Amino acid sequence: MIEFNNVVKSYSVGNKALKGVSMQIEDGEFAFLVGPSGSGKSTIIKLITGELKPTSGTVHVNGYSLDRIRKREIPYMRRTVGVVFQDFRLIENKTVYENVAFVMRAIGAREREIRDRVPYVLELVGLDTKSRRHPGELSGGEQQRLAIARALVNNPSTIIADEPTGNLDPARSLEIMSLLMEINNLGTTMLVVTHARDLVERFPKRVIAIDEGLIISDGMDGYYHYEDQ
Amino acid sequence: MGIIIMKINNLGYLLKEGVRGIFLHGFMSFAAVCVTVACLLIVGSFSCLTYNVSIMVEDLNKTNEVLVYVDETLPEAEARSIGAKISTLENVFDREFITREDALKDFIADHEGDESFSGVEASDLRHRFRVVLVDNALMRETVEELQNIPGVAKVSASYELAEGFTTLQKVLQIVSVAVIGVLLVVSLLIISNTVKLAMYDRRDEIAIMKMVGATNGFIRLPFVVEGFTLGMLGAGVAFGLEWFLYDLLLARLAEVDTLKLFDFVPFEQLLLPMVITFTAAGLFVGIVGSWTSIRKFLNV
Ligand SMILES: Nc1ncnc2c1ncn2[C@@H]1O[C@H](COP(=O)(O)OP(=O)(O)OP(=O)(O)O)[C@@H](O)[C@H]1O
Ligand SMILES: [Mg+2]
């Protein structure tokens, strides 16, 4: 569960990126986070991953209180949250397989577990036939699938995607969004930041709209109140 | 703590990653090992020298003696009895009584063919004790104590040689510590920089590892392995070179120094202290060097 309570975040004195955000995302829920550029979406994500600490207010993520978490607990909190970035952040000199296996090793998984789990996850995202390729040999959509596989492989209870379709054409975007839904159906809490209004409107899911650091609407109707640029 | 959580099954991975870093920056690693070898070689040489000088000073302690002259009015039996009092002094290692007759024989032997001493007789000389001290650094105090013993007429000692060696030993120790300190820091810096380069190269991987929840200890380990390997490689090569050069020096010295003025011990006798010195230096330089370089990369 993700819970924000009256969260204020200012990067510099007198300049607030978030001006008092309160929200709650239940386990297993799927939510879109939408808003214009500079409204504070990435700031919310960084608060969830522990990269930033709130200036005031409280942030709870999967049982951890991030506003007063100890430094050496952060790695264990992060294992409960998978992150997918718009720019993929894949390792170019590792194969598809290694890119995924690498993050399992990073948390001390056994080689046998890795050999079992990586092919399963690659199949789930539809990359099982391309496991020996390098990221440079994949299309944009495939690279994003790989990024999703990597976020997924350590079995986090929550996945956060920051504009996962920003670099993809409409058809690929739809595929990726469907994949995220599928993963959500398997039980993973999903928070997806996006600008793609048409995509959001296609899926009858909860939409949290933010503008200038404040939540301006939060509902299940798929409609959101901001004028896309 | 990360190390404790680590399971054995990751060991192979860590070693592989650590060694991979070395080859990734082949030239830099080579340079780092070379500098480490050079530094440790000098460190080792100073250790060898210090060790040899301390052995020499110890030997000198046993040969550099103090002569205690007995009042010439005392008969031989009474003169001999002073020996017991000499032995009670704490800094006295050994004493030997020499009669004036024996002293004359030595004197004549020392001045053979010298006309000016031809008239010297035993009665012109005094009975004496040849005294060996435990610690020559305390020679002045002990000589004073000897002089205060009743029946002792005069004490002669050569402070210069004893104190000269003790001073040399002290100076050498101070210089050694300074040189060793500076050179260890130099090797530390070069290894630290090599590891930093390896980390910089893999900053993307490190960022991803941090993101998925790898502990700092786990992220750090391959790099510590890399630093450790570099350090031990340098130490190993330096040790072999040191041995070779030391033996070479000894062989050369044996040719030139027919008087055996410099009595260096064979390297084999230095083996244990040298192995310890080199291993400790290699470990220190490798592990501390990498550990310190990693800090700033982990602050995400
Ligand atoms: N590191 C930073 N230092 C100072 N100000 C920052 C920093 N990061 C973000 N901001 C400011 O905080 C506000 C919110 O930024 P944020 O990145 O959360 O927006 P966003 O909604 O993700 O925008 P976009 O859709 O363009 O990614 C902006 O005004 C931005 O300029
Ligand atoms: Mg953003």
C-alpha cells in the first residue's frame, strides 16, 4: 500500500513542488497519475522510491515509513517496488537475459532461482525468443518490455512506471499498457505516470490528476481535468 | 552487514566481477600494480634495513665492552671479589676478570715492534674486568654505577660507537616510518583511483543496483575484490623482487666487503617478517584504497 499524508516537498526554500498531497493506493490497485509538465509527478515517484524525503507530511510504502526510514533499511524497502523509466535505463553491453538476471543477483538471488525465474519473466513480456540480443538490437517497444521485465523479476508488490510509453508509437503504447494491466491482474499494485490522454481514456481505471503540486481530481471515471499541451 | 547477508553462491560472481574490472582497465590496473610494486619494494627495503640494523646493534651490544680497572693497591684475590658486585648491576650482561699479566700479554701483542712500549711491565698495569652490557643505550648510567663501586679506579668505555649505532637505529626507524607512511599513501591513492575508474565506468549498473534494492555492502564487494587483487598482486611481485634484489645485494657485498663490516642476515631469516609486512601492506592498500573510493558512488 502507498499512502501520502499531506506531503509537502520543496527543492529550494519557498518553492514547493508538492503543496500538500494526500492519497492512498491499495494493494493490487491500478492507478494512473496524470498532470502537466512540472506538476510534480516525478517528485511523487522519487518520494515513493526513497530517492527524496518529504519536507513535511508522511509517506508510507508497503509497510515502511519513508519520512523516517533508516538509511540501511532503504534497500529492503526498494525490493518491494519495481520502477520502469521512460528512457528504459538498460545496460547496453549486457544481453536481454543478463539485464534481467543482473538485478536478481543484485539482491543476492541464487543462480538456480535466476535460471528459473528469468525465462518465465521474459516470456511474460514476450521477449523469450530474444534473450541473447543486446538492448541496441531491440525496438523501442521491446526495450520497454525488457525494462518492465527487469522491474518485475524480483517480484515486487508494487510497480511504478514513469511515462512508460513516452517514446513509443500509439500501437506499441497500447501493447505496453495492456502488459502493465496484465501484470496488475497477477496481483501487483501498479502506478503509471502518463501524458497519453487517449490511452487513459481507453482503460476504465482510477486516475489521479495533479497540477501545480496539488491533486485536482481522483476518480474511477477515467476522466481527468487538465488541458494536455 | 552486507557481507554477512551475502551467501556463498555469490562468491563466484563477486570474484568474476572483481577480476573483470582489472582487465577492463588493463593499462590503469597495470600502472597501479607497478606503482604499488615500486612503493612496496622501497617499503620492504627499509624494513629489511631496519631489521638488519637492529640485529647489528644487538650483536654490537655483545661485543662492545666496558673496561673496569681495579685499584692497583688491591691484591689479586680482592680485585677478583669486586666481580660479584659488578654482576649485581642490572644492566650487566657478563663480566670477565683479566689479570695484569694477561693484560700485558694483550698489550704486547697489540704493540708488537713498537720501541716506545718495550719497557712496560705487568706491575705498570691494573687488574681489570671486561664487562658486557645488556643495553648499550644505558652505557653512561651503568658506567657511573660501576665507578661508584669501592675499589674501582677507573672505567673506560667508548660511548661513541654504542651511541652512534643507537642513534642510527633511531634515525632509521623514524625515516622508515615516514617513508613507509608516504609510500603506502601513494599506493593507496593509485589503487583508489583505479577502482574509482572502474566504478565510474559502471555507474549505470550501480544506479540500477541501488534502485532494485542492492545493499551498499553488496555493491561495494566486487570493487573491494578488485582493489584487494591489485594490492595483493603488487605485494606478491614486490616480495619476489625484494628477495631477488636482496640476494643480489648480499652477493655483491660479499665480493667487496672482505672485512665483513656489514653483516647482513640472509633473506630466508627475514622471510616471516617480510611475508607479514608485504601481505599487510598489500591488504591495507588494496582494501582501504577501494573502500574509500566507493563512498561517493553509493550516496543515491
Ligand atoms: N532536482 C530539482 N531541483 C529543483 N527543482 C526541481 C527538481 N526536480 C524537479 N524540480 C521542480 O519541481 C517541480 C515538479 O517537477 P517534477 O519533475 O516532479 O514534474 P513532472 O510532473 O514529473 O514533470 P514532467 O511531466 O515534465 O516530467 C517542477 O517545478 C520542477 O522544476
Ligand atoms: Mg517527470
